[in-house]
Amino acid sequence: GIIIGGRTIETNAYISTLYITNGTVTGTNGSAISGNGLWDNTEITIENGTFSAKNNAAIYHPQEGTLTINGGNFTSDCSGIQFCGPGSLMINDAIVTVTGTFTEPSKPNTQTDGAVDDGAAISIINRGSDYLGDGAMEVTIRGGTFSTQGSPTVQSYWFAMENGSWTDEPNTEVIDSGLELLKIANGEFTSAGSSTFYIKEDDKGSIDIIGGTFRSSEPT
């Protein structure tokens, strides 16, 4: 796969740019494209291509930066596009397919970092101040096809390690919502499970759904 990292030294920010117009990228021991929460200031633009990963997210974005997707096919048995760092995610078009069965967000306690296994096509995860700092996340989906085998296609939740264990119910006194805006203008969202969306009820962000088609096998 491809790993991209920006850099911040005192007040001088060095921006790293990744621009992909086509091709095939496979993550054999990790994501097809990934950043690092310690290496901020990245700009990633994907125009097209095929991106796949096994036992990891197809795209893992824990750093501060922008991710713009204008097309492409993304597949994983774990998670599709996972956005954890402050900045913006813009999806104008994409096909995101997650083949794994339903799972609650989880990570081995022996892992101190890395993607979360949640089965979602789009994951918006607040991992705490170590990832977000004083920043926030803005996510806009304008089109595409997103499908999962059991988990919600779009999930927004908290995830942090407390007392040596990973949990999606961390202490709300030490972790605030990092989701500032989730806007869905169009797209097809299909889940073989009970719902297409899971938005943590305590998220303080603005949720704006103005279009799209949403299907689940067991509507709730």
C-alpha cells in the first residue's frame, strides 16, 4: 500500500500531497492508502482506480488533512474509508464495498494504534485529543455506491483506550465529539443488516441529509 505523512515543526507546516488518477493499489499487510496520526498536513486526491485491503481499512486517514475522492473502487473485509483526524473528507463519487459480516467496533487490546474493525463503508471516528487536537471533522458525500454485509454503511462514533482496553463508550468527560458536519447530498447506501446509519446519539455535530437512497435488509 501507500503511506503518506506530512510534517509540523513548531509553526512551520510542511504539506504532503498525494494525487492518484488511476491504477491499482493493494494493501497486503495494511491499508491500500494510509496516513499516520503523528504526521499531519496531508492533501490526498483520488480521481479513479482500484483500492483493496484485507484485515484493514481500504483507506485509513488518522492525520490532519483533506481527503477528496472523485471516483474509484474501494474494497475491504474490514472497513472501507476510515476518517479519524481533523480536516475534511469529500466524496463526490466512489464505489465502496465491505465484505465482512456485522461487527461491533473492535480492536485487539495489544494494538496501540491503527484502524478499527467496524464493517462500515464510511467510518467517522473520534479517537480523542491525541488525534484531533483542537480540530474537527467535516464529511460531505455527494454521490457513490456504498454497501456492507451487516454493519451500517455510515458510522460516526467515539473510540478510545481506557484502562488498557479499547471501547466505543469512552469517558465523555475526556473525549468530546470531533464531528462538526456530516452532509449527504446523494448516493446509494445498502446494508444487509438492520440499518444503513449509526450516528452516536451524543455527537454534537450537524447532520444534514438532503438526498440519497437508503436500503437495509431488516429496516428499523
